[in-house]
Amino acid sequence: MARSGLEVLMDDVNHLRGARIGICCNHTAVTRDLVHILSAVQRSGLGVTRMFAPEHGVDALAQDMITVEDEGDRLPVVSLYGDSAESLRPDPSLLEDLDVMLFDIQDIGSRYYTYQATLGFIMEVAATTGTKVIVLDRPNPIDGISVEGNIVNDGFESFVSAYPLAVRHGMTMGELGRFFRDDQGIDCDLEIVRCEGWQRDQWLDDTDLPWVFPSPNMPTLECAGIYPGMCLIEGTNLSEGRGTTRPFHLVGAPWMDRKLFTEYCKKGAEEAQLRGIGFREASFEPRFQKHAEKPCHGTEIFVSDRYAMEPYLLGLVVLEAALRAAPDDFRWRTETYEFVDEPIAIDLLTGSAEVRVGLESRMRPRELQEGWAEQREEWMERRAPSLLY
């Protein structure tokens, strides 16, 4: 039987009695019986001074890049996703009166997913206030073995690329905490409460732990599986399916020829030897965000073999197909992205200009992927000392 770090902590909380405790969490911080961390901690007789909410809020009500205000009725909830880059880090005054910060959020194994950046930023501030950070670990839901993509280059850091990780990093949140401390030199008093019963080659549904959707547009584990590549669509003027029931599976725009686009996706997948993925011509109408309430045409992505697919390569294939199918209408997103104007969104997501420039100059997706072989090996070696399982 698998158990989360939260459940392991609840076995014995005597060492926390009398401590002034803060909690950074969202709604994914639950026991196997779906008891939220706040209830579990309070039932154990511990006091909580305040809570901290990552992007989307404690209850994940806010869409991506939407300001979340401080909230809370029973106790204060401090937002760590406000209207500026400065809001992403807690003010030191909010940690100075805390002995311990408990951190429990389900990550999904991709560098862009901002919860791991929030952990790193909390650790940076805690290092200055002397607050101990305890990470209650959970499995990497898309396995802890598979690694894809490049490492963030200098000058391309942002909230979606805050630390030099591979895109699909293959680590748990606790392991990332160790990496931030030991590799990145964040001198924070850090403790990891390991989860139990998870093996590195397992997806979350290979365990008996519950899947709680970790953000509004991450409804299923399969969606998390393709996210390391399909999040790249955020860096374009294509809809990535937000505002539909199939986010990141649906891709398109009002001006896209769905037949041509799907044909290019299929052909690109074949040329890239991308396995475990299928494409279907599709039309959809997002209810909000890009192209809201307008019919969009494009493709729908199906996963036939999650163990064979390479999600980052999938994202590159889809981008290449869009460039070919709609060269006059396709654009890279140039609006401010995660509080950054330059570099543009696609370069922030990919951690360099290499993908954008490469695809524009007709480099093939597999060629780009293979070009990061050395970076992948570097990442595997660099992360190894931080692994716990």
C-alpha cells in the first residue's frame, strides 16, 4: 500500500507540538481517505498560524496566470501568485514568526508546472528567516524514470523555468527540494517526509493513492502525461484546449484547416518515430481564454501507449505541423507571459531560443530531441544525488 508523506507525518507529530506552523498547499494535499492537510493537522492537536496558496489558489479556482488574492476565513491564506513577479515569493515577515513550513502539493513532473518553483522560492526566503521547511512528498504521477528535453539556459529563467531542470525532470517534489538545496545552494533547513510504496517506474494509478486534479486544466492523469510537450502550445496563438473538457488534448484555431493540420501531425509523428500517440480531426469551441466562444479547428490527441510515447517530442511535432499547415496565420505568442516581456513565451517555456529558431529553420523534431542528448545525460547525473526512491 502506498502512502503519501502527509499520511506518514500523521503517524507521529509529537516533534511538532508547540511549533508555530505554516502550510503551503492546495486541494491536492489529502490523505488516501481524502482528508485535507489542514483538517488532518488540526485534528492531531497542532496549531496552524497561516496558510500559503500557490498559483490557482488553495482550492484551484483560478485559471492560469490569474491573480489570486489573499483569502481565508478560519485563518489567513497568503497568495503566492499575485499581480507581480515579487508576489511569487512570500514576504520574509510572513515566515519570521513561523518555526515550520509544511509544504504539500501534488506536482505533475514537468518544469513548467509552477508548484515546484513555489517550493524553491519558499526555500530561498526560509533560508533568510531560519524557518524549517518540511516537504510532505508524493509520487511523480507520470513516473520518476522518464526524462525529456533540455535544461534551462542562462537568461531564460522565469516562473515556468525558475531552476535548471530538464522539461520532464523525473523527480518528486521532495527530491526537487533536495536538488534546490544541494545543487542550487539554497541554504535552507530542509526535511523530506518520504512517501511510501511508490517505485520510480510507476505512474500514480499504479499505486492506490487518489488522483486529485492539481489545477483547473489538469483534469486527468493522461492529460498530465502529455503536458510536458503540449504545454508548449501556450507559447503560440493556437488554443491548447483551455475552456473545453479536453485541455491539452485539443489544439486548434478558427483559421486552421483541421484536415491539413491533422495530416501534418500524423506525418510528423511518423517521421519522428513518435509512438503511442494518435490524432483525430477535431473542431471545438473554447468557453474562455484563447479564441473564446469561437469555433476552432484542429486536432485531438489520443494516447494509446503512455509508456512508449515521448510527450516533449509530441509537442515539437504539433508545433512543426502548425507551422506547415498555417504559415500565414500561425504566430508565436508575444504578450507578457508569467510577468516577463522578453524573452517571449515559447522561449521561456523551452528554456532557450533553440526550439523556436530550429523549427523556423526546418529542423525536424527528432533532430532537436536528439540534440539534447548530452544535456539529458548531464541532467541524469546532476539529479542523481537528490533522488530518494
